[in-house]
Amino acid sequence: MREKPRNLAFSYLVFLTIATSSQISAASHYKHARRHRDFATTPSNWGDAAANLLDGPKDFSIFPASSSVSSTSVASALPTRFLDSSAASPAPRQPHQQSRNRNPCLEKYCGAGRECQLSLNGHVAVCICARRCARRHRPVCGSNGKVYANHCELHRAACNAGSPLTASRLMRCLHRDVHQETSTALPATGNVLASTARSTSIPATKAETDRSFERENLVDKESYDLKDCSAQEYEIMKDNLLLYNHARLMAQDNHSKEYLVSIMFSHYDQNNNGNLERDELEQIAEREDLEQLSRGCSLGHMISYDDADKDGRLNINEFYMAFSKLYSVSVVSLDKTLEINEISARVGDNVEIKCDVTGTPPPPLVWRRNDADLEVLSEPEVRVFNDGSLYLERVQLIHAGNYTCHALRNKDVVQTHVLTVHTIPEVRVTPRLQSKRPGEEATMWCHVVGEPLPRVEWLKNDEPLREQTDVGNKYEVVGNGTRLIVKGIGYADTGAYMCQATSVGGITRDISSLVVQEQPTPTAANEERRFFSFHNRGISVYEPSTCRLYHQIKSTDVIPGTREYVCGEGGVSCSWGRAINVANRYVYVSQPKKDRVLVISKIQMVVVDVVITDKYPVELEYAAALDQVWILNWRSERDIGIKTVQVIRDAAQKRKHHTVHPEPIDGHFDLVRGLYIPERQDIGHVFKYGYVTHTNQRGMYKLDLANMRYTRSADLAPYNCVPRNIQFPALYGFVVLECEEPVTARATGQLLLDYLTDTVLAHKPALVGKPLVSPDSRHLVTFDKQGSGVLLVVQEILPTGLKFAFDVKTTLNISDIAFYPSQTTHGYDLYASSIDKEDILFLNLATGKVEMITGVGKAMPTNMTKWGNPNRPIVESGIFGQYMVSPSNEALFVLNGETRTVNCEIGGLTHPGAVVWFTVSLH
């Protein structure tokens, strides 16, 4: 008798499942951002916010660090010149331009959860929180533990709350009562990162309608018969309801139970309004004959038991919470042999890791790295799938390390996955070709990079030299293959000599060819190193081997295409901040007293661009992967910790350059103490993030370099750490911090952080001083200036952390440090200049051997230096570069790194300072 309704309902539900799957598939092409920050404003206060910014001085002193700024002042409402100075004042528009720009919202992108609205005058596009979302039923769990009908509702809620929300698996929301993740934010002193929460106004007509609806649907518990539906019977009814629908819908399918609850809600929501009313539930129960699932209970009782907000209806969140009991008990287990799982991957691979923790029913799983929950990390390349597996997309060196998984309600049964990441070896040799006479000697150099460090050997015409009988007499391999010397060469020695690197990542070779003939063909080098020297009278360019002047730009020269001088007229001295090499095409140098950055062409040897900045631009950093130059503007002649950050995009492109600010915070640009951008290293890892610090604030903000905005914060208050210096080894995902105490600036030790999760891995309170990482990321050198000299502490960078190697105490007061390619290993050695002595210190980082190079002239007096520059810089010329340069008070000393001697002295200069090397191709 009752078989027909059941079959009819089953057919209808199958049809609904197909329709819903199609809808989800279509919606999957629409991508949403995983984190959101609300910088929206309302039209009523936009004019005031914009006016304040427009009237403010160039250094933005109207936004002191301690001031409180309304959260309704917004970046998206800022005039274009504050966001991108490349947008100069527009010329009068042509008719077609006016037509195209009639609606500014057509060109405005507001991001997920927000929509565009015109300002009061109708000329400016303003981003506000989305007022409504399309009725699409695709439940998503928010990081706040609430279930939202779809991603749009999640983004809209994030915007209205003024705090970021991430999407998690639905299973996490079902267990929010026992598992709550809280993110630690920095103390709200000075500059704050998060916008304050704000309320949203609802039109009176809508509010009245909602209240009227609630009154109509509000049912007193006592008026609805609960005598026959006890709490115990009600729980049985829900369990049976799930089992019933699971048997009908999922017998041939492998969907999760969260998906089942989602389908049930869609099916029961007959009027598709996103809520379940009692009438709807009773009609479904009658049509599908669900009374038999429990004695005395029906679907309508869900309103009585699980209507948390007492509005007479169930929303998606309440419906999910009603069924959370089904997963409340889970006995988990793990095979003893699977407790530790070792995984190896190559850079660029996609890695999926399965968790072997099992239970009945299968428990929801939590993945962690250094005790940080990876599901709330909001890294697009680190994802946790609905089936509980961890997916790492395009694995990088920073992903190496330990990952653990455990059941959500049982942290005692844990599986550890040890991920090691390796690279394909990189090999470079020099020279590429050389021609020699019989009887002469030929030398070839090889530089190898890779993780793990490859094994190096030399071959001739594909045959290993070590297998030849006369290796000891004919060939000399120096420094683990860093150099090959062929002695007493004859015609038979003509051939292709290959430096081969072998590791688990593969085999790589590079070839150096030797030609032996009676009348050798002159073989000039393929490239030549030169360097810029910046001094009080301008800029000089030199060739290091002969120390000849190659080019000169005087301080009184007029910049081409302008009426401005390089430094000034007459006796005006140049004042240089920092100088950097940009893609071996340009040299960027800051001029703090002129509020600008000069761009010098390597080929033309002239200033080709002038970039206007905020007040007192000093520090420059180049992010090569993004082609960005980051500028830290001091806004004062002294470093008082209220600096602004600007960015020059497309820095290596031949174009007119401008600056932009990173995304504003609460309507104004952040005033920072320090900006730390990872430097490019030998192994070539591309860093996505930098860090920003604030005066006396025990923590730091993570800076998304590509999008130029803050993503999250790291709280360092437990370690009493205000970061003073930050270093980024490319291996193993470490970050090294030098810490000091707020206000007093007393040293509080060294911190080791995980770059991926910002978790503190180690704290060494007794290890103080400035850390520096060698270009191969194998050594960390910390130098501590003490009363009687300097203590150099050398640590090895290993997968397990930092391991002490040795320390060196010297009476030499170190001014600056340079890393020079080692001649005995495929690593680096250290050279250090002195503040007050005519010596250069050499330190072999592999053995601890120390030597001194003397007679390099007196350094510039410390009171003559400005902008935080060392009084005696020392700068090396890169891989295969033979020379280093160290300026003294009135001369440049060129040092030969191979022989550790002075190559030459270049005099006649006034207070030389910054030095920048570049490479010139000769063919």
C-alpha cells in the first residue's frame, strides 16, 4: 500500500540530486578568494574620508601611529593618485572616452563579498558589502564555525563583520562545539590590521516583513504535542532519517555524509527560500510516510528541538547542527607500522598525503604542521580535501618538514608524515671555451647548487677522470670539484670537460671545452664584471682587473630630458641612500634629500628615469620574481620608526616608472618600522611573502608581495620580541629573527620561525646579534658587537633546525660582511671589513680558519655616514666573480678573492660609499 509513495519520492529525489550536482558543477568554475578584508565605506562618509586624504601632506603625518581611524575610511574609495601614482592628472577626455567611463563601476573590481556603488556625485566607484546573494544552495563551513548557504554568503558575512573568513569542510562546523580554532592577533597598539566590526542597516520594510513572518511561524513548544516525542525518541528519529536517506541516495555513491545533509536540506526546502518551515517539513513527512522512523516524532518536531534562534524556522546552519550527534562518537585506530610515513617529492610536484587514522564511523581529520591547523591557514597551495587527505600543490622547498594528522575528537592517535623536498641539481662552469698551447696549464671552475647537496665529479668526453690512471699527475681536482686543473697539456687533451652533479633529484652536466693547438686562437671571456661607485661628487664606473675608469656621471650633470641636476649645482655634495642591481639592466639608487629614486641604464650609462617618492626614501629591495622594487621611506632624516612603504612595479621594463602604496589599512597608509623582503639566493626559491614590523610592537605582519597587502599577523609577545632583523634561508622553510625588547631595545635573543605557518620553532635567548644567511642557505652567521670586539657565531642550517658549528672572537670591530664563493667547497666563505682598522678579515665557514688582509686604508669616520649605511662596505661580485670592493675614506680598494690580496687602489674620490656590481656580455 505504501510502496508507491516511496518509489515516487525516490524518483523525485534522484532527479533533485542530478539537478543539484549540475548546479554545483556549473558553479565550480567561479573562483573565490580564500581570505577577505573589508575596506568598504558608505557613500555618506566617503567624501570626508577622501577629502582628509587629499588634503593631507605628502608624508601622511595626518595619520600618526597612535591615532584611531574610523573603519569606514576605505582603500577602495581612495583617489587613484594615492593607490598608483602612475595615474597622472587626466587630459581632457574625448567623447568616446567619456562614454566609456560614464559608469566607473564597469572598471572597478571589488572582490568577493562586495559590490560596487557610485559615490554621491556619481563619478567615483566605491566598494561596499554585497546587499544580497543569489539563492544558490551550496553549503560551506566558515572558519567561525557557522554554515552558510553558499560562498557568496560567506564572503558577504566576512565583509559585514570586518574580519577575514576562510572556507572549511562542512564536517568542521558539525563539531564546532568541541573544536574551535582561534587565530592570535597582535596587540591593538599603534597601527591595527583588522577593521572594527560594523553593523548593517536593514530597510524598515524588510525588517517589518521578517518580524511579521517570525510571529506567524513562532510556535510555543507547549502548544505542539511533545509528550509522544521525547528527546531520546527525537534523536532516534534523526539517526533513522539519516540512515534512511543514506540508503536511498548513497548506496551506489561515495559522497560524504555532509553532502547527504546538504541534499536533504535542498529536498525539504520546497519553496526554495533558504529556510525550512514546519508546514514544509510536515508535508514531506506525510508524502514520504516518514512517521514510521520514530514513535511519536515527525519532521515537524525539528522546529521544536533545533530552532536555536526561535524564529519558527530552520536555516542551513541550524539544520546541520541538528545532525551533528551522528558523528559524536568515533573509536579511532592506527597501525603501529604506519605511525611515521616518509615521503619524498621534487620541487614542482603535486603531492597528496593520505591519513591512515581510521575509525567507525570514519572520523573527521585534522592536519597540522608545527601544531598549526592547516585547514585554517588559507594558503591556496595547501588544501585539505573532504575525504581527509592533504594536498600540496606545486611543492616548494619551504614545504619540507613534518605534517601530522589525527581525528578531530582524539588527539592521542597521531600519524606523522615526514616530507623531504629535493631539487634538480644546477651546474655552471667557466670558461665555456679556452685555447691553449702544448705544455701549458688549463683551469676550469664549476659551481653546483642543489638540495640535497649533489655529488660532483669531472668527466672528459663522457669518461670519468677518476677512472684514468694518471689522475694524480695530469689532473688536479680541487675543493670537491670546484676547480679542475689540467697540467702539461698536449694535443690529446683537446676535448669536452664536463662537470657533473648527481643527487636524488637527477643528474646535470655543464661543459667547458679545451682546444690545444700550436697557434691558439685568442679566447676572450664571454662576460666582464664592472661596478658602480657612489660618492660625494657623483657616480663612477670601473673595471676591476685593471681598475680603469670606464664612465663617470658628475653631480652637476643635468638629467637627460629634465632641467634637474644629478645632485646639485656648484659645491652641493651627493647624498645617497641605497643602490641595487635590477635584473642586470638598471641600477636603482635612492636620494633621500630629494625624495626620489634615480634609474641608471647599464647600457647607456645615464639616468633614464626619475621616480618621485614619499619623503626621505632610503632602503631599496628588489623582488626579482615579481620585478618589483620595494622602497622604505624614512619620512625623517633620523630613523624614528614611522616609515611608509612604496613599490615600483615592472622595475626592469623600459618604461616610465611610478610608485604605488600597498593596500591601506583603515583608510590610511601604514607607518612601519622595518620592511623585510627575502633576497634571491643560489637555489632560486621564489618567496611569496615578506614581513613588516612596527615600533615597539612584539610581532610582525605577513606581507603578500604579489598583491601588496597584509595577510595575517604573528604574535611574538611570549618571547618579548620586537623584530630587529629578519633573514630568509631558502632551505627547509625557516625564518630567523633578531629580537629586542620594546622601548629599552635590550637584546632578547634569536627566534627560528616556520615560514609557512609563522610558528615559533626555537628560541635562543643567549644568542644575540645580527643574523646573516650565506647565499647557498647552508650557514647562518650571527655577529654580536661587544665592548672588546665582535663575536661571530656560525650555525649550520639543517632540516632539523640550526646546529652550532663554531664561533670566532675578534678584536676587529666589524663594519660590514660579504660572502665570497669558496675555493674548497661548493659553498661560501666570509669576508668582513673593519670600522677603525686597515684590515679585512677572512673566515672559512667550513673549517673555521681565519686570515687577515692588511693595508686596505682607513675607513670613513663613522660620523660621516648617513642613512644607516656602514662606514666601510665590502661587496663581492657574485659566482665566478674574482674581485671584491671595499671603499675607504678617499679611495676604493679592489681585493682579489682567490689570492686574498689587494689588487689595486683607486684614489681621488671623496667619501665613496655604496657599490653595485653588474655583468656585461662581451659577445
